[in-house]
Amino acid sequence: MCKVLGVSTSGYYLWEKRQDRDKTEKEKWNSLLDERITFHFYDNLSIFGSPRIHDKLVNQDTMIVSQKTVANRMRDLGLFATKPKKYITTTDSDHEKPIYSNVLNRNFKPKAPNRVWVTDITYIHTGEGFIYLNPVLDLFSRRVVSHAIDDCMDKTLPLRALKEAVALRNPAKGWIHHSDRGSQYCSNKYIEALKAAKATISMSRKATPYDNACVESFFASLKKEYLYKFVFHTKAEAIAAVEFYIHFYNRKRTHSTLGYATPMEYEQAYELAQNNNASESRVSSA
């Protein structure tokens, strides 16, 4: 057997002897660390690299370990975050409808929820043809507030997502709605809905995708972290996958820009801080 496997007989007996002895504390620690790394990696759709896995180990498992060690163990375990693939945009700005200036001006860090929402449309390929996704993201927490999916990307698609988001969150007068210059967002009904919701309308400059970088980043994460792992034979399969990822994204996917909190955790922390401040103010007044 040693000859077939290309190992020395003495090496085999040394290995066999090591199996009979008790593990050292370091070996026990490494086994536990590898187990927790593997759990968090697969529990998060195999999309987390060493920084996010390290955050999980420290804050959830209360383990004392460096990010470099985590990176080394992941490399030895063969665990690598999903690599990105290229995708194309679906913007149709070749129309004669009125457009609006870029009020947002790449100010991607509002200080509270429901002050800035961003939106865009992307496509997903299936064996039955394309489906189109239009999410509405709150820039404060990167949370997907609402979304619409259909096999047609006419003006009704973003309008459904917008109306659902407004009904759920009821943003205060003057909130910013940012999109590209696509014909769907410039349609009369969409603009009317924004004005009825007392929004400040903002649009990206022509051929400048970085003006809407956060929603483009969401699309990249959706596709490279999850959708590109599958071949969808039907539209129903693709829709189910998108719904699953959005649920995961809002509740479990951590963001480095949010201090490795999830969108929902980040909003909940903000609400708790606001409630505490209000309570302290009432106590001071009394």
C-alpha cells in the first residue's frame, strides 16, 4: 500500500503512532476553529471571505483569533469566496422625456433611514427567457425595502416596487429618490407617484454608472454570490432564487460599510439608539 501511495513505510508508521496519542491543545483549537469557519462559510452561501468570517468568529462565537489566521485556515481548507462575473446594464436613456439633475451627487451615507432610496433594473437569464428585477434600496442600511420581478421591464415594473416601498415606509417630505435616466423612471406615471410621495427626484448623469454605485453593487452581489451558481430552466426557479437571496441579504449578509452588521441589524440599532435618546430627553425634562 505504501508503494502504491508513494509514501515511506517509516512515514506511515509515524502517522499511525500519532493517531493513537491524544491531541494537543493547539490541535484541538485548530479543529474547533476549522469547524466554525466551515460552518459560517457554508451557512452564508459560500460568499464570505476571511474578514466577514473573522467577524462572525469574534462576535458570534466569542473566539480570540486574528484575521490572518482565519485567512490561512480558509486557504488550507480550500474555502474561497465566490468570484465575480461580468454583467450588463439595462438602462434605456434614449428618450425625449424630462430628466432631473443629480441631487444625490454620490452622497451615499445618509444619517437616518428613509432619507435616500436608490433603484435600478437588472435582468436574470432563464431557459424560458429573461426576467427583470427592480429593487428599492435604503442607502442608510443598504436594505432592500421592496422589489418587483416580472418578465417585462416596462414602466409598471418599477412603479410596483416604488408604491410598495412608500406604503411600507412612508418617508417624510423631501426624501431623495435616485435612479438612472431610464425611460421607466422618467415616465409620467412614475414621476407623478414620486411627486405624490413628496420626493426629491435625483438621476444619474448620462453614461455614469458610479452615480448609482450602491444599487449596482447590490446587483453584483446578487449575481456573483448566488445566481451565477445555478442554471435556471424556468422563470419560476429564478424568481424563487432572487426571493431567497433578498431574504438572506436583508437578514444575514453582513456589510463592511455597516461595521459588519446586516441591514436589518443596522436599522434596529439605529431605532434603539433613537428610543434611548428620547427616553433620556424625557427624564431630563421631568
